[in-house]
Amino acid sequence: MTEKTDIFEKCFKFTAAKELQHAGIYPFFRVIESAQDPVVTMNGKKMIMVGSNNYLGLTNHPKVKEAAINAIKKYGSGCAGSRFLNGTLDIHVQLEEKLAKFMNRGAALVFSTGFQVNLGVISALVSKDDIVIMDKMDHASIVDGCRLSYGDVKRFRHNDMADLERVLSDNNGRGKLVVVDGVFSMEGDIVDLPSVTKLTKKYGARLMVDDAHGIGVLGKTGRGTTEHFGLESEVDLVMGTYSKSLASIGGFIAGDADVVHYIKHMARALIFSASPPPASVAAVSAALDIIDSEPERLERLWYNTHKMLHGFKDLGFKVGPSETPIIPILVGADEMAFRMAMDLQEEGVFTNVAVSPAVPPGKALIRTSYMATHTDEHLDKVLTAFKKVGKALGLI
């Protein structure tokens, strides 16, 4: 007789998080009691926030909040249905038109979360006879989108163009979609987009760039990685999220009008998911206007980025290949990263921890990220805290 197995057994045996909590070094699900500003409140204590993706500092901008409030007054709190059926408002369509113009694309389509964009788009486009190819350091949402597709999934070594060409050449004669991050969310490095575009053209593959951390950050006017490299016409699809520079929650895909039209009618993550709420849509629209009307925010973001990159290197920290406002401090062991995050918290600095599987085993890091609204005083205090904690832990 077959022994019965309880599917919940794995839950009862999961003790890793509780062990960290008991040791006082659990850095997840911390409760913030204020807006995502450069200084936040946690447990009644003021903390300098260097763990947020609010790159342009727009989540608490008066115009963004006013737009969200006015949308709630007019449309209510939600749409009570999917975009496909009753959930499309005029402001959804207006935002799509604005995003398409902003990204210099034929059309755009908005989703309720950025994660759902990758789930919906990849699984809609990649059929059973196709192949989807991704960088090994791509975001989890890309990984899951590939898993949901019916095609073969292949990976290439991180930003390794020779390995990408190997995968492409091994699969000639098949429909191919290459999906890469524009800015890699843990390491902060930028994809070698010029080389990727040349290879996709050479082997007849289509290219999709997840620019969640690039839009509002890279490019002369904040249009992202494609603008940064001057390759807007060479990339087939660009995905973006609202939860970073665009100050809300949700996401979009932008590209050729016919391709977007197909996705609109085939992406299960869109068709079977509730519509983005009015407040979110209006907030994004206002954020786009601010990006164009206040270019000094982008300038300040890069000033802060360069200050912190140089500051950490001068202190002797290993910061990896970062070229963006995402600056990781490489520490190695998971426990060291947990300890460092808690010690920094004691010094009034909020950072994030990245351990396996978000990063390779043995390469745990403290992930810091910066806003246009950080002042020199904020950043100097952060560097002072890192110096104190880094020395105490033997990292510098």
C-alpha cells in the first residue's frame, strides 16, 4: 500500500526564515510607516532609504498624488473586471497612446503588474515550434513567462555574446524570441544591446527588452536602454513597469501595432486579470508628464549615482559591474549579508539583501539604489554608516 504524503509537509519543514528571525537578522517584509521618500519611518524611527526603486522620486510628488485622487473621484477605486470585458476606461486608452508616443512605438498595451507583462507577452508569442532565449540573469518574471510558453527555453551566459551566438546558431530555422533585461536588477549593469541587436538580426530572431529599471533612468530623455544606445528602431518590443520611475504599479509592452494587437487578444495574463485601477493609471500619466517637464530630476539622479559609485569604491567596497543607480555591495556569504543589513538598519540606513537564488550561491550582496531626491547630506550619512559597518564586519 502506497504511503500517503502530505503536500503541506514542506511547509512544516521550512525553518530558514524563522531561524533568521530568531537570530535577529531577518531582513524581509519590514514594515514602513511612511511614503517612499529618501527618508522613511520604520518602527517610529527615521531611516535613510537606499533600497527603493523610486529612481526619480515621484511616488510622493504632489502632481502624481493629485492625479490619482482626481481619478478616484471620477472613476472610483477599481474597474471590477478585466480589460478584455468591462474594465477598459478612457484613461487606459489615453495612457496607452501616451506610452506609445513616449517610447516612439506604434502601440502600447497596459497590464496590471509588470510581472504579468512578461508572463502574458512571452507565453502569447512563443508557440510549441518556437524557441525563447534569455540571459541567465534575467528577472524571475521572464523566467516564469518562458515556463508558461509552449516553446523550448534556452539560456546564455550573462551578457556573453559568444554564448548567445552559439544558442542562436544551434537553432537556425526556428522562430526565435530573445528576451533580455535592459538594466539587470541586482547587479545594476546594462545589457550589451548593440551586440545583441546585431546577433538577433544575423539569425532572424526577434528581440524583447525588459526595461523595468531603464525607463526613467537611461537615455538623454529617460526613454531607457534603447535610447541610451540609440537603438530604438532595432528592438522589436520594450517592456516597462510603473513601480520604479513611473511611481505606481502596473506595466506595459510597446512595439509594432500589429504585434501589440495580437498580444492584446492572446495574453492570458491580460485577458483573465482585473484591470489596472484608475488611480494607478492616472499616476503613471502624471509621472510621464513630469519626466518631460523636469529633466533636472534625471540629471540629479546621475549626480547621486556617480557620487555613490565613487564613494563606495574609495571606501574599498566591491561594487561589481554596476553602471546605474543600482549599486550592489558584494559581501559573499548569505549570513554576512543578513548581518550587514541589520547593522546598517541600526545606523539608520535601509538597504536590501540579495541572496541565492536571486544571485549565484556565495555571491550575496547588499543592494542599494538611489533617487533623484536624495541630498548630499543623505548620501554622506549613508557612506559614513557603510564605512562603520564595513570595518566592523571586516569587509573593508
